[in-house]
Amino acid sequence: MKEKQGPLEQAVSNDYKYGFVTDIDTDTIAKGLNEDVIRLISHKKNEPEWMLEWRLKAYAYWLKMVEPDWANVKYPIIDYQDIIYYAAPKPKKQLNSLDEVDPELLSTFEKLGISLSEQKRLTGVAVDVVMDSVSIATSFKEQLAEIGVIFCSISEAIQLHPELVRKHLGSVVPMTDNYFAALNSAVFTDGSFCYIPKGVRCPMELSTYFRINTENAGQFERTLIVAEDESYVSYLEGCTAPMRDENQLHAAVVELIAMEKAEIKYSTVQNWYPGDKEGKGGIYNFVTKRGICKGDHSKISWTQVETGSAITWKYPSVILKGDYSIGEFYSVAFTNNHQQADTGTKMMHLGKNTRSRIVAKGISAGHSQNSYRGLVRASKQAINARNYSQCDSLLLGDKCGAHTFPYIEVKNKTAIVEHEATTSKIGEDQLFYCRQRGIDPEAAVALIVNGFAKEVMNQLPMEFAIEAQKLLTISMEGSVG
Amino acid sequence: MLSIKNIHANVEGKEILKGINLEIKAGEVHAIMGPNGSGKSTLASVLAGREQYEVTAGEVSFLDKDLLELSPEDRAREGLFLAFQYPVEIPGVSTTNFIKAAVNEKRKYHGLEPLDSVSFLKIMKEKMKLVEIDQSLLSRSINEGFSGGEKKRNEIFQMAMLEPKLAILDETDSGLDIDALRIVANGINKLHSPERAVLVITHYQRLLDYIQPDYVHVLYNGRIVKSGTKELALELEEKGYDFITEGVDLNA
């Protein structure tokens, strides 16, 4: 049965423009997961013994765990033996500079709008690029090293800075934390490592770009950011994947550590392949992101613009341990067609006078389901803890759903927790008002949605705010111009 | 400029317009009056192209084009402007950005380059004076938290910015105090020119104290039952609608 499409439906039917596959030799291992596979990954990455032991321990935990089913998402059972756990573009020789990167890879990232060579020259953004299981290149490394900032792939960090990695890895998200975190701890392949020494304000945005290319491969990235006392860093990640009929698994772990008076700003523009209009294919994005404000007066701020993935399961959280520490979560989650998103945050107030702020904006179109799930917890010691949460949902059409699941646990009488929530619909009235002024339906929906998401978009670093706005617009457009 | 011939229109299956005929020439000001439920706002919506309104018969030509064939946005770009009875709020979208998008869409349609920020602001400053609108209002989200008067003034301001060929004012006077009414009417009068036409839809005569119509039409039960000059409006004010509607056969 063919449904009649109104202007709203037409305006939000999109095409994914990052869905191409790069034809490149890839070193892949056989499908399946067992101890030998983990040994093989560790061997391929030339890891020290302690790292392998850590992985095996995580794997042993994982075997005993059960997949969580509490999220408001539905998907068929994942066969973990049907996934490739390691895939790396060949030839993998040691690169001395970006000029030595395979031209095919460079052009892949050019197509994605990530020009490595140009980035190097023109803009003040350092980029680490991860394709499937390995980091391909990191720009600006030397310039950053001069001021003591370490920015490299996690694989490289394990080799060159084992003491830092060993100290912090798993300290915020323990390997036993949850099913996907345990799996990631066992099989993680690459990701970024950032270390900002005491008193340093990182002079440029650090950024990692993740790309899944190989069929049937899962991506298990691991990112660790440590900001020592009185340091500052702004970090951004972006991601895309080819269009495939099969679902692909992406299970990442991100850990942030902010010491005294340190500030970490972490922004995500997530654009994994969302599946086609009938809901076939797409990435399962099961991610554990958590930061700890370890020192007093520290601050961690998460900003995310989520437009991709068939299923999103992620709750970037902050443990507010230091007194006077601040946690923030700004989110725009856009779902279309048959996408499902269950996303939100956890703010765990432990220290005195800690503050947190949550602004979550969910936009649902098509047949998608969009849920906000958030926990605000104030412990007994968290004297004068403050939280403000605002969750707004915007519905485009009448076949989609928006849900809000706020959890509040307060064990301290001095804590103040505020929660506001709204749900609205793009009305035919708003659309007609725009059209009567000469604005076509696509542009009108983009205008309305961007207006709705503005408060969150304003939190993104300048360089990426415009990109994110475009992405949001493209995700809704009927034709990509 | 606008030629309406025997228009019939339904809303949710119910016939509201039952054969409207109207000719408007450039430079003319027409007023359509009528009691509540007579079809005044339906006529405005049909002309602007609102989708819930189904035209079942008749034709409309606007600047020698078949108006009913055009999408609502193309009608606007061709120069048809509707000042809404209930202007719509769009949170997070500033009035300035909204109008800029509208102005540039229209320019694009006519093969013109988009206005840069400097020229746009210059034009905006000029037009702001016309309707005595405050800068601070324009940086706020469009219509959000605006008073009734501010919303209507904002409509007239948008009209000034878009410079339409035909402006349809749907009950622009409703909910305005006397000062706001004067400002809005002044704005309309200043925009009036030999190239432009205005169609004023109103329930009361009082707006016509400020805007001089060339013709007045009375709409009743989906038809224009009487047309005349400004004197007709005064007569209506004095005698009420009954003196016209009493003689009309509803089943004709």
C-alpha cells in the first residue's frame, strides 16, 4: 500500500550520502570470538603482556554477563560469532607523515569532508583518523608534543605511554560495568588517546574521525582523555559507515578524567549509517561514555548531535566527585524512518556544591522511536548539589514516538533537582506559515528543527556547529543538493 | 491582477465557498466584510493555498498565471502575501533570520542573488520605521511570547520586507487597541502604491476608518451578496449585517 506523502513526510525523507565503500586491501581475521581471537588482536597490535591479560579478564567477565534488555529499542538477537573483530587497511607500514598515507584512503576522507592534508595546513584542528580497527593517521602530533600534549591512537599510547594508559584505562568505565563495555574491553582495537599536562590549555580542537568500511566487521573503539590540573581540552568525534543491508555493531567505550580545575569539552557528531527507509541495515551503536570530575572545580561537558545509526544506546555520564565540579549534557537526537534511539545521561553527584545541567532535544520523524533516559543521583555527601534538566521532544508526523524516562535519586536534603519536559509537533500551521512566506517545505522543516535544536548547537565548537547544522538539515532533506 | 471566477471550496467535506467572483486590479483596495462563518478566512486560505481547503470548482488567475496550479511557496514568491489572523510561533527561529530566509527565497525565484547581511539590515532598518517595530522584537523567536499587537505589527513588517503585489489582510484589526490599529493601518497605507493591490478582510468597519477601500463586498454564506463603495461599509456599521442577509435565499 502506498501512502500519500504530505509535505512534512517528503521533507524528512533522506538519502545517506556517506554510504560508499572504499575498495582497499584489508587485513581481516576470521569471524568469531574466543580467547585465541583476543590473543591474535593483541599480537597484531604488538601489545605488552599486561594488556593481553586485561583483555582476557574482560572476556571472561563478558562470557558470564547477559545482554541488557531494558532500553526502549527492539532488534534481533546479535550473533557475536558472526562478527569480524579485526579489520585493518593494508599495507600497514609505519607512517612518518600524512603524505605517506595511501591516496585511496586520503580520497575516502576527502569525500567525507575530512581533508587530512588540508586540515594540516589550514585549520587549527588536529585529527586522528580511525578506519575499521586501526588508526590511519594523526595530524599536528609534533606541534602538540611541543607543549606536552599527547594526541595519538590508543594503540600507539599503549606502546609509548604504557604507564599512563595502565593507570587510567578502565578507571572510569570498569570492564565489569556493562555487557558492551566488557566486550569492548576484551576486543577493542583502536581509538584516540589524549593527555593534557598540568596547566596547559590545548590550543586547538582535537578530533577523531571514525569510519567503518569492511563488511561484517564490528568497530570497538576505545578513547581515553586525561586532563591534568588546570588544563583544558575540547575534543570532537565524527563517524560514518557504508550502506549495507546487514546491521553492523559499534560498541565503543570513552573515558574522561578531569583533575582539579581541569575542563574537558567533548562533542560528538554521530552519523553512522542509519539503515534504509524500510529499516534494513544500519549500525547498532551501543556506547558507554563516562567522565569523572575527579578534582575540585573541574568540569566535563558532553555535547552530542546524533543523527545516524539504526539503534543508538548511549548515556554519556559524569561522576561529580570533586567539590564544586560541574557536569553538563547537551544533546540533539534526530531519528527518522525506522531508527531507534534510547539516549540520555547520568549525573552522579558525590562532591559538595556540585552542579549539573541537562538539555536534551529529541526529534522524531517517520516511524522512528526516540527516548530520553536520564538519571540524576545526589549522594548523602553531595551537600548543595544542583541539577537542572530540560527535555524537549519534537514530533514530525504522526507515526513516530517520543518518550522520556527521567530517574531521580536524591539522598541529601540540601540537593535541588529541577526537571522540565515538553513535547510538541511541527504543525501544519507552522509549515504553512513558512510556505506562505516563500520558504519551501524542506527548508521550512530545517528552519523549524534547527530552531528547536539551537540551544544545543550553540554548545558545539564554532568549526563544527555549521557542519552539524548542515548534517541535521541533510538528514531531513528529500534530496541532497 | 487577481481574477476569481466561480470558486467553490470545501473544508472537511463541507462546502464553505459557494461560487465567489471577484476582480481586483493593480492599485485597488478591496474590503471583504461579513458575519462570522460567512467564509471570509476560507477565501484567504484558498488564495494562499492552504492544503486542508479543497477547491471543487472555479478558477483563479493571478498576474496571468493559474494561481491554483502553484504551490503555496510559489504563490508567495509571485507576490501574494497573506497577513495571518493568528500568526504562528516558531521557537528558536529569530524573526530576522526568518524574514531573511523568506526574502532570499523570493529573490532566488526571480533569479536574483541573495542579499548580503549589510544590505539586508539596511532595508530592514528602513522598513522598521514604517510599522514602528522595535529592533529587540526582531531578534526574538518569531511570534513567541509576542502580544497580539506585536504579532500583527510583525505581519505588516514582513509584508513591507517582501513587497508583495497583492496583500491579503485576514482580520488584521482583530485584537488590536486603537493605537496599534492606527500603526498597522498607517503601515498598510504607506505600502500602498499604483502597482499593488490590497484585499482587506474584516468583520468590523473600524479598520476602514484608516484604510480607504475602493470597493466593499459583503460575503454571506459562501457568496458575495452585495458589492459597493465605502458607503456600503458605513451602512453595514449602522444597520448591522441583518439588513443584507435578510433578503438572501440560503438555498439559491
